[in-house]
Amino acid sequence: MKQSTKADEVRALLAALDRQLTKEGFFLHNVRFNRENDTDSPHIVLSYEERDSDTDKSDSNEADK
């Protein structure tokens, strides 16, 4: 029997990811999943800022997986 994932579980997982990234100095703006292909692994795009706590500078980045 296939177990279903509840929306609250997904939100909790993303909230935990956000907390971990914040500790590492990243500010995550958004995550986008592109499922154009019929593959099991979607194209994932992360939009984020890397914050340097020493100089209070920030760099914007967009990373593809």
C-alpha cells in the first residue's frame, strides 16, 4: 500500500530546510520544480541570497539542480 504524504508534512520539511539554510548564511527566496519531462527527477531551481555576516553584504544567486 502506498503511503500518502500530507501537505503539512511537506511544509514542515521545507520549514526545516529554511531554518538550516538560514543558519548557514543563505536566505532562500523560492524553490521551483519543473516537471516538463517524463522523468522521476524534476529540474529544481533555487533562488537565494548568500549573506556574509562579517561585512553585512549579500549576493543574489539562482542555482539549478
